[in-house]
Amino acid sequence: MLTVSKALSAGQAQTYHSREFTSEEQNYWSQDRRAYSEWRGALAEEWDLKGPVRAEDFARLSEGQHPETGEQLVKHQPARTYENEYGRQVTSAEHRAGWDATFSAPKSVSLTALVGGDDRIRDAHRESVRVALSELERYTQARMGNTRTPETTGKFIAATFEHDTARPVEGYAAPQLHTHAIVFNVTVRENGHNRALQERSLFQSQHYVTSVYRSELALRLKGLGYTVERGKYGQPEIKGYTQEYLDASSPRREQILQHLNSIGMEGAGAAQVAAHRTRDQKGLLSPEDVLKRHRELSAKFGHQPERVVAEARQQTPNRSHQPEKIAQQAVTYARNHVFERAAVRDERVVLHSVLDRGMGQINFEQARQELQQRVKAGEFRILEPQEGEAGRRYSTAEMIRLEKETLTRMEEGNRRGVINSPLVRAETGVAVLNHHHDEMNAAQRNAVHEILNSREQIVGLDGRAGAGKTTTLSVVREAAEAEGYRIEGFAPTSRAAQKLAEAGIETSTLQRHLARGEQPDGGDRRLYVLDESSLASTKQMHEFVSRLDRSDRVLLVGDTRQHEAVEAGRPFAQLQEAGMKTVRLDEIVRQRDPALKEVVEQLARGEVQAGVANLERQGRVIEMPAKTDRIAAIAREYVKAPRDNNGDFAGQPLPHRNQRADS
């Protein structure tokens, strides 16, 4: 699998290079006990860097300099501490040298290559890493600075170092084939200008590139005669090993798990901390002693690596499978799987699903070719890229059809609005509004008035968080019930359904309503209220509106500013763009403190930097340099009052914006 580290400083990168990346202690199985290293990436080719990685080239690149000329390619900023405009001490980040992208072979693969002695597997791992790195590079982006969106360049330079041992436990280093790829913090734009990397694209590509590495490795292992099976986490494992032997060969993993259990923590982040805290400080065994212990362990469990290698060498690789057909099946599966609740997907998500489905039977190039053929056939659509995105976006012809039909259904129902009567009679609306006049502000009263007087079948209520939607809906419900409507409320999630119920509306999840199927028309006047409409998927919204009777009325409630990710399918926003009558509710009523209300309004408008600065000026942000103090303060506030009844945090000062609770 692939794991990407936090950014390394120049000092860290150079220290790792001398102490670890080129360390003999990391390579007991290498003939010369030196790390196999090489340069990778389009910039390595442009700068004519070939063969093993030299220390001086590595050092220059870690400082943001050209490896040959020493020219400063990206601005080098040393860490410095200064006092900001609010009188607080802030330490700026040091120059980021790059990121350690580590490709780790599954345990059974490492045992087969190293203890079993099949050097062909080293080559299979090496080639799989090369292919995966090329895919990681494809999504490289340049950091453009300030608020400018990153630019996709597809170019980087990486230094790779191949190791064959895990970190030692009690001086003993277990076999673990893995490759460190140091991706340096420099790329080149199309205009030839050098820029620093946008690290977000590296992390966004992590799952996809893991699937590329795994699929390439699995296919190569099968080509060498090995039987490959899917492991617990989807990794390709060579068949023929007992779990007891695999566990005994992984003392480092057991060491980390024991530490996590002792401190009562779990998760990937905690595991990284545990790995750092449990590093062995004892002297290492000699190479002879390490290899002796591996042979003894292998003998104890019946010489499994040797037997697996011998059986594979006797096998004639099975080449009877049909990769084209398997690729077709895998793409069909991905289409049905990843677009089940999403109208638009990043191509990395689609390809990840394809490769996961066809692991060991197709490689990434076959997966990409099949996807492109389906694009040409019209089954998939490539959408216009959104600004700053590294990968192309895909939709399907089916999803686009559902979107169009949903919009058409809304337009047809609303065209009938010219002959529809208002939702409630004028006298009923006036009476209810007068009764609740003092409970609402002018914006809420206007929203209720527009909804009650609407003639359209489908109407939207777009209100930001804290604007009083619950009170508004409660008044609408009262007026509609007075006119004889049966009110039914739905929401995409159980939590949202509970929130809608606070308005006195009988509520269930949208999925539960759809699962009931078509219901006979009992002649009732029905008003459907769908809350958190921004979270409803394209398929859900299509099915919902398709079931409406001519006399049904619908109020879609949501907040396009809060939920507008394309992954949700965005039917609520699309309906508004297509002309759905929409009532706005923008005035914040939840916050009574004028100063805090100003901050909330800034955040609601997306002015995050200004909002945080405003909090700082008001003294609502405090700094706690010590991690233990931050965690203790967060825990105290959470236990005391995690949230008030309106969903607000308790209003206590927040950690300083330059401090993280887990940093």
C-alpha cells in the first residue's frame, strides 16, 4: 500500500537520507547491503538525473535548488517566530523539502521474496512502484499562492530507495520489502515557471495509487506462478502461509498494537504516533544473526517460504483468462457502485473501484483503456473540470438522464402553478402570521408569507444555518394543517429527520419513504417537506418527484452554501438553477451576541479568514502551546456542554488557529 508522510523539512530529509534511506541496516537481503535507489519523474528526465541517487543532488533538491546548477527553484523560507498584530507569538513553517511516499509490499510477498529467496519478486515490486509513481505524478499540482487555485502540471521529481527490513524490535529486523519515494517540493508549470507542490493532490491520490500498485503487483505475481488471494484490507497476498507464521514475522506490528492498547487509542493517526514512540533504541543484531533468526523462524513453521517458492517455480502461469472481458465487468461494477449515490465522481475514484474489482486479472492500463472506450460509446461523460481540480470528473448517461427528468418534472408541476390555488387561503395565512408575529423576524415572516402564497407544486426554502428554519417550518405546518393538508416530512439522514421533527412534523428518512413503494392515492391533500435537500442524491430526488400526484405540494428545504459538494449530486442546487421558486432565509437569528453574529455571518459567506481574525480581535481565540493542555481543555468543554439545544458549541474560546489539537 501507499502511505504519504507529513511534509519533511530540509533538515529532516537530509537526516533521513544519511541515517535511513541509504542505511545498510535497512537492507540485510541486498547483496551489497546498500539501498537500491533511482530517480523517477518527468523532471528527473528533463534535468538528466539517472541511476542511483547521489547525496549532493538529494541535498540540493531538499533545499529547493536545481540539482546541477544550485539555482533556487522555489523560495526557501526558514522557520521564524514573530509577534502578530494581536500580540501573539507565531512560528511560521520551515521550507517543505518534500514528502515520503512509501510503498509497502504485503507480508506474504516480503517473506516469499526475502526468506524464500525469489529475487523475481523484487523486480515485480520495483516495476509496480514505477507504474504507481507515474500515476501519482499525473495529478501533481503547483501551489499558486494566496487564494489562487492550484494548477495541474503532471510533473515532479522523486528519489526512490528500496529497503527490505522493518524497524527492529529487540534488535531484530523483520523482513519487509518497501520503497521510499521522496517527492520533492518543486514542479514546473506549462509556462516554464517553477513552483512549490500543492500537497493536497498527493493525499487525494493516495487510495487510487495504492490500488494501482496492488493491481500491478498482483498481476506480476500471478505471472510468476504464484496463487494470489485478497487479504483482509484488499491487498494481494500470496497463498500458502499460515496466519500464525505471518503474525510471528511481524513483531513490529504487534509492538505498535500493544502500545495502542496500553494507551487506549486506535486509528491511523494514533498508529503513526505509536510507531514513532516505540522505535527500537537498542543495538541491532548482525546480518548473520538476523538471517539466522529468520531461518529458525521459517523452520519452526515448516519452511513455508521455501515451499511456496518451489511450488511457484513448478507452475506454468495460467494465461487463459480474458483481460478485456474482465475489464468490461470491472468497469460495469464501478459504474453501478460509485455512482449509486453520486452523480459526479473524480476519475481516481472510478479507476480505484475498477482496479479493486479486477485485482490480479487486469492492470491499470487495461482499466483506463476500457473506461475510455465506454466514454466514446457515451456510457460515461467527462465533465468540464472545476477550477483547481487535479483529476477529471465523470458522470454517466444514466445520471444525466435522471437529472434532466427531475428538472422536467419540476418544470411541468410548476407550469401548472398558473392554475393552482395558493398553498393556503389568504385569510388562513394572515391569521397564522398574526398569531406568530412576535416569534419571528421580518425575514422569517416574509418567508412564511411567500411559501403560503405559492402556487407552484415544488417550492424551495434555502436558508443558512442559524436563520430560524425550524420556527419558519413550524408556522408553515400550522397553516397547512388548518387547510386540511396531511404533512409528511423526510430527510436523507436519521439525524436530519430528528431535527425536522422539532417543527412538529411527522418525519422519517427519505430512503424509508422510497422503500415503501408507490402508495394508493387516498384523496388527501398532502404537503411533503424534504429537509436537508442538499444531501439527497440524484437517484433519490428523481424517484421522489416521479411519485408525486398532481395535487401533491412539496417544500424542499436546504442550504446550498453548506452542502454543495458535487459528490452529493446537487439536485437541490440544480432545481434552483433551473428556475424553481425559492424563498431565501439569510438573516442569522441563532446568535444573540451582535459581535459573534457578525462572525457567523462572515463564515456563512465563506469569509473564513476574516471570520477567524474577527474572533481573534474579540479575544475568543486563545493559544495553548502544550498539546496536553489543548486536549484537556477540549475534553473539559465537551463533557461540560458539547452542544447547546440549537446545535451551537458552548461559546468558549477556541484553540488558536495555528495550533491543532493533535499536532
